[in-house]
Amino acid sequence: MKKLVVLGLMLLPLTLFAQEVKIAIVNTSEIVSQMPEVSEMERKIADLNAQYEKEFKIMQDEYTKKYSEYVAQQDSLTENIKLRRQQDLQDLEMRIQNYVPEAQQAMQKQQETLFAPIQEKLQNAIKAVGDEKGYTYILNPQALLYRSNNAVDATSFVKEKLGIR
């Protein structure tokens, strides 16, 4: 009896490998580019970018104005006032230099925040198609080094699940 149990346990992995493996591919880049939520996200990012650019222009204009005033008046200013205005210009220049990476980080964070629900929706649709069609694996063709003819392109099924034509 013990030998039968051991033999059964030894044969168990072989039966697991004998099951049919259904592989599908889904071109996520193609799907994402056609999702209506992406164009809305891109519009929001463009609006945010315009706001940051407007603020940056205001800062540059302020610097240019203060610098021009300083240059025009520097001969008539006392040494103490000159030093204070130079310090103001340096501070403003530093703020301008720090503004660009801060704005880029904020834009990146906002893009990630806006893209997360889109990505989740896509993942849920891929999972639903995988469950419905009985696929063992669903792969992205951009990450594949080799594609067998046995793989099914499930991109159209996922598009249908998302309501994309």
C-alpha cells in the first residue's frame, strides 16, 4: 500500500504536465492607445503642463524685470541695498532652477495617479478574458523573445471586453 502511495505521488507531477497549456498574447500598447480614458488623461496632463509652464514664465519675467531694474539703478544704490537686491536675484534664480525638477516630479506623479485606474481596468479585462477562454498564460508580445504559432492573439477579445472597436 505504501508503495502505491509513493508511486502515485511520483506520477502526480507527470499528470500536471500532461494538461493542455493554452497561451495567448495581448498587445497592451495597442489597447491602451485606443482606450478613451487615455485621451482624457493626456488632456489633463497637458492642462497641468500648461499651468506649470505659465508659472515658470511668470517667474522668469519677474527675474528679468528685477534684474533690469537692478542694472539700471545699481550706480545710484547704496552698497547695503545693492547686496540685498543681489541676494534677492540669487534667491529668485535658485527658485527658478528648483522649480523645473519639482514640476517634472509633480507631473510624473500625477501621470502615474491618472494611469493607475486605466491600468487596473486593462488588467481586469485581461483576467476576465483569460478566465472565460481558459488561457493558462497571457503574455505581452513586446516582452517575448520568441512566439510560437500555438499562441492565440487575444487582443481583440480584451478590446471587446473594454468596449473598444
